[in-house]
Amino acid sequence: MDLQDAHGWLIDLLNEVSVQFQKVPGSAIFLRYVKSSYQNDPVRSAVELFLFLFAVRYLLAPKYSTSNKSYVKLTDEEIDELVDEWVPEPLVAPQTTFEEAENEKRPVIVGPTGPKSKLSNGRVVTNVASYNFYNLAGNETLKEKAIQTLRTYGVGPCGPPGFYGTQDVHQKIEADISAHLGTTACIVYAQAFSTISSVIPAFSKRGDIIVADKAVNFAIRKGMQISRSSIRWYEHNDMVDLQNVLASVVKEQAKKPLTRRFIVTEGLFENVGDMVDLVKVVELRHRYKFRLILDETWSYGVLGRTGAGVTEHQGVNVKEVDMLVGSLAGPLCAGGGFCAGSSEIVEHQRLSASAYTFSAALPAMLATTASEVLAMLETNGEMLSVVRENIKTMWAQLDPRSEWVHCTSAMENPIMILVLKTEVVASRKLSISDQEQLLQEMVDEALTNGVMMTRLKSMPRGINVTAKGIGWELQPALKVCLTTGLTRKEVERTGTVIRHAITKVMKAKR
């Protein structure tokens, strides 16, 4: 067959196919649709024809198994043997001998917590180990209010705030905190710890920069870790080093795409007890154009004329702080946390903060309790003045009179952090574990004499994590929490017992 015959045969075939196609019902309509829709575009028609044929081929293809048959089949005995031999990786490091001994001797309180607490062995001791600053744990007015709220609202809302969890008492406590601080808006979380650890990643993302104090608490560290931002540390409460770090970041980022930049610090530092120089931090954040996140977990309800925190105490306009985070579970003796700021800052968190979006809302009785305590702080200035007098009394018994320890806390802080003096550590060549052992013996000795205090504790390091990896080494310390529930004479006696316990342990270890 020559080329001309082949060409003629192909034309006849196409004509026959066309005739047969036109006999199919609806073929004329289909042809008009193709011509009008594709404007006689052969390429587009060919692509869609290919896709149509591929779909038909896929649907008509025979079934096949997706499981891999190349593995070795084990007998039941071999499987049981492998299961018996398997040892899971430890989630945390095993307890040390010191930790085991400490847990065995840990005192157990029977009944309500208060300035005078009864232990499981029947003894009644002076309790300076709990955050009961204003003796609110035994306040009958708060108890009755909580009971009434419990009977009205139930135990909890059983739903996230954005999904049937918000109640009128939640809106009230948000309004109360906002009015107390002087901010535009406020958002309340169900857990104090997860507040700051959710606020940070809600605003700072991968590629953003966080400049943080080396002594910030564990919750802040978790928030920064979750955010996956670039972290730059500055020496604890060192404003000169902070300025150098900020200037270095600005210089490094000068020719790079613009990123969000934050300073993260605390009002009263949980691990040291001292106070931030907020006036200087605000000055630097404006000079270098950083946003400021301030954690007032331990300063809100403690500092200032009405307990409004470090902004009130140092006379800083609260609008100078972009995100002011606080706790309702510590000084306010309730539960939950909050973040106050502008309306835009707050509304962003209602959809972007994981602890707010995915956690059940704060129980109504805790929200009501927090509102009641705020009202007390604003109307009853004696609460603040009494606890501050007790702080001064305890300071007079411990810091200047002890040759072994000194207090790193601010004078206004009801949590006194007592560390061994530098010269004592150096002269005796005490390691971190040696210091912890000595401090625990001091705690035990004080308890023997009727005073229950505790040591400063933080989350343990992860397995194989060094001091360099966490950026800062927690210094072992004693922790003494003052309360209005003790008279001046009782505070003096408690301070004397603690001082004598410290002296006895240190002299016995010469």
C-alpha cells in the first residue's frame, strides 16, 4: 500500500467514525458544546481527552494490595520474645538518691492550708512555704462567694471559651482586670502556666527574634521554644548588656527582610526574686523599635499602691507594654491567667492562642474569686501594707544578721529567695549538689523547730542538657513566703528559727 492509498483509507475511516458518532443520541449537542466552549482549541481538547481516558483506565484497573510482602513473618513465640526484650526510652532522668530521700521526708498537710498548718504526723507548724500572701485561703467571705457561684454555674463550663465556654463571670473578670490595670482590653486563660507559653507563640513565629533575660522562668522558656523564634539572651537584669544585644540585633537585621522583634522579661523574677528596671527597658524598646512582653505572674497583686503590678509601682504607663501577662493563681488565690493590652492584641489571641482556643474555660467560681480579691485590693490598702511590714520584719531577722545567706529578692517581694553567700560557696568549694544538700538540711532543721519553708525549685533539665544549653544556671536557694496571717511577733520568731537552722547546719558541716 503506497502513501496515497493509506491517506485515502484514513479519510474513509474518519468519515465512517463521524457517521457512526452522529448516530449516537446527543452527539450533535456534544459537538456544539465542544466548539462553543473551547473555540476549536485542539490542545485543550486533547488534554481533557487524555484526562478522561486516564480516569477510565484508573477506574477499570484491577485491584492490588498496598501492603509490602517483603518482610519476614515472625512466629508468635518470636514476637513474644521481642516484646519481652523491649525497653522503652526514659521520659525523664531517674531520681537521684538525694531526690528520693527528699520525697520520703516531704511533709504532708492535713486539712486547709493557712499560716498555721497541721501535718499528717499531728504537728501544727508555721507555714511560710505557700503563696498565701494575704491569708485568703481561709477567707470566709471568699468561701461563701465561691459556694454560691458553684451552685449557680456548676463546677466548670466544660467547653473552650470560643465554643459555649464563655460565661458572664468571665467577661466580668476580664473587664475588672482591664479597669484595674488601665488597659483597653484583657483576655483570661484557664491555666496560669500556659498563659505566657501560649501568648509568645501566638505573636512570635519562626524567623522572628526574641531578646530575653537569662533568668526568665520555665513557662516563658517553653513559650519561646514553641514559637521556634530566634532567641538572643542578655545577662540577668543587666541593662547595659540588653542595650548591646538590641543594638547587635538591629545591626544584623539592617539588610535583611523586616521581622517581628520582642523583648521578654518578668516584673518580679521567679528564680531570683528581684525586680526589672521597667523604665529603662521601655526606653530601650522605643530606641531600638522592639515590642515588649512583660510577665507579671508574681508582681501583679503585690506591687503598686493597689497591687496593679510593676507598671504602677515604677510609674510606667501601661500602654508602653504591648502584652502584660499575669496570674490569678498566685497572689490572688484563685486560678488561671490573663493577658492585657490593646483590643487588637487581645482579639488576636482569641483565635491564635492555643491554651485559650483548645482548653476548657476557667471555672466560674475561680473567676468570681479573682474579681472579689481585686475589689479587696483596690478598696482595702491595709492588705498590702500589712504584708509589706511583715516582709521588712523578716528581712531584719535574716539578711543583715546571717553570716551564711543573703536575700536576692526585691524588698517589696513577699517571696524571699535566700542563697548562700558567694564567699561561703567559694571558701568551701561547694558544688550545686552540695548547696542543695545543705539547703535541704536547713529546711528539715527548721521543720523540726516548727517552721515549714521550702527550697527554690525549677523544672529539671532534660536528659543530656547542659547549663550552656539552657542559657542560665539556677542557683540553689531557700524560699520563704510571707503572709498577713502572721503577727509581727510570729514573723520575728519564724525568722529567728530559720536563721538558727541555717547557722546550725553550716557550723555542723565545717
